[in-house]
Amino acid sequence: MLNTPVLPPPSASMSIRNVRDLFEIPQDVTYLNCANMAPQLKLVTEAGVDAVHAKASPWKLSAPEWFSGAETLRRLAARLFGSDIDGIALVPAVSYGIAIAAANLPLTSSGTIVLLHQEFPSNVYAWREMARKAGARVVTVERSAGKNWTEAIEEAIDEKAGIVSVPQCHWTDGSKIDLERIGERARRVGAALVVDASQSLGACEFDVQRVQPDFVVAVGYKWLLGPYGLGYLYVDPRWRHSGIPLERSWLSRAGSDDFTRLTDYTDQYQPGARRFDMGEFPQFVLAPMATRALEQILAWSVTEIQGALSPLTEKIAQLATEEGYSVLPPDQRCAHMIGIRHPAGIPAALPSALKEARVFVSIRGDAIRIAPHLYNDLNDIDRLFEILRTHGVH
């Protein structure tokens, strides 16, 4: 892209348990908040700096390079989704991807849209608006005592369900949802399945071939370790040839790579999900950064990442239980992040105490959400619980 210098290759998976030096994290910082925003790999920073410098010389940019960097990124993202390259669109945010799904999926006035209780807002507002326009109804699923999320969602998917839009795990606490079961149930009643994989893709195994969703969207700046403002949308083949994009970008049209014929207007699109690409998708600075991030994740492998994070969340669960917090059982939570709750709630002084100690987690609802990554180790977990014992509930 723009003749940027070739950077060293990503680190291989053999060093997966000792990678803190690959990130720009000060030694006195305990960062357990990847679910909020990932810290930046040094390779990603270097790619961004090089791309900014290269942008200063636009005369070096050839017509094919307007598309080649995006295609490289699209190919890498496809591997993470378990998709072919034609199934991936480049989008700026989850809200954009959800809006595409809402613009294309059918819904009758007697239909329902099934969502989770306390779902992230980007996966709520578009559906509320869609239901309002269609005269339909949003069904909000709550997890009742004795049921896990999967069971509760399955119960809500009845013959009226038109759309089911759920994540792979709940964003507040990492509680797991079996998307294969949900997908099977949705297909049985003729409902479309939409997935927000922002809190799982890159750290939790996922395969569109097994789940069979209509649309899946994920931001790039959390578990995919990339820059803010560039994400990915998977589109099932049934929507790739007749789907309606949100924008009418010239870049997504067939033949747009021939700059000498751009005034030969056409109704044809680039193949596959590319019709749904955001305007200015080449992203000459962000795309090289995102490419480096996805290359590194694939070099480590999602399976290895998930396996390395599991002992950390298991340790968190053990210590939390000892301190009187409640946690979900292992079979009901994902391996990469965990929410802990105390019957007495969260002390008002805890957030400031954590900040002063430079220990970073998130408070989401009534849960302390703890989201480690490969730059963390058991010492980080111990440090967190030192603060919780001192400033937590007594």
C-alpha cells in the first residue's frame, strides 16, 4: 500500500505465552480490558506510521493499489470468519453492519425481533427502528434462574420470530451463547440470524459454516487488535447478489478499478459482499494497521489464543469465588473474558482505587468485567485481586 516498507513478519505461535514486549504497555500498568479496546501491537503502530508517511507522496500510488490492500485485508478477515473472500465487506462500525442487515432482512407486522436483555446499544437501536416502521415487536430475552442464555433464546424463537440478533457471548460478562443451536432453531422457524461478534472474534473459535448466519459483524479494535474505525461484515451468499447497500460508492461498482472509465456509469457491483463496503474502504492508513493485526492473530491462531486465556479466566473465577463474588460455571462462559458480581454490589470507591493503582478493567452493569489477553499473566490477576481485597466489598 503506497509503497510502504516491508515490516518484519508477525511473531509465531511458539512465543504466544510471552508476548508482552510486542505491545506498548508500561510495566506499571495491569491492563485487563481488551473487551473495551485492545492495546496496540508495536507492529501495528509501525504499519500506521509508515502508512502516514507514505500518504505524503500520493503520486506513488498506482490505480491497483486503491484495491489491493483492501483485498489483502478482506482475505485475512475471511479466514477468521471461516468464509470465502467474497463474503466479507469492510465497514466502519457494528452499527453500520447492523444497519445493512436491517435494510435487507424482511419483517412482517406480525413478526418479532429477538434481542438480549442489556445488549450493547449498536445491536439495539436499528432493530427498534425497524420494528417501529414495520409495526412489529422487539422481544427482549432475559436469563432466568436455572436457564442459560442459549436456552432462554431458544424459548423466545417461536413461529413469530423474523430476526434473531445476538452475540457469541454477552458483552457485560462473557456469558456464552451456543450459536450453532441458535442458528438451527432460527432456521427451523424461518428466522434470519444476525451476530455481533465484536466481543469474541479473534479470541473465541467461530465458523460461519457451522453457525450459518445471515450477517455477522465485528469491530476491529477489540479482540482483533486493530485500529478504531475499521471492522468486518460477513454476508451469507443469499444476500450477496441482490442486497441493498447503505451507500452508493463508486468504489463498490463493477469496473471501478479502471479510472479512465468512471463516467461509464453502471448498475453492476463488485462481486460478493463488496457491494456492502463502506465508502472510502481502501483506508490507506487504517488498512495496513488492521492487516498487521490480523496477520498476528492468524500466526498465533485463535485456538491457541483461546487456550492461553482460559487459565487466566479460570484463575479469576477461583479467586473471585474465594472473595465472595459470583461467577458463571465454566460451561456457561467463554474462555477469554469473565464478569464477577458481588451480592453487595460494587463499592463506589473501587473504580478510583483501580485507576490509581493503574489496574484497568470495566464496570458493566452490576458486573466487574475482566478481559485479559496474551500480554497478561497470573501476576496481573493477583494484582487485580489485591485491589479488590483492599477496596472491594467487606
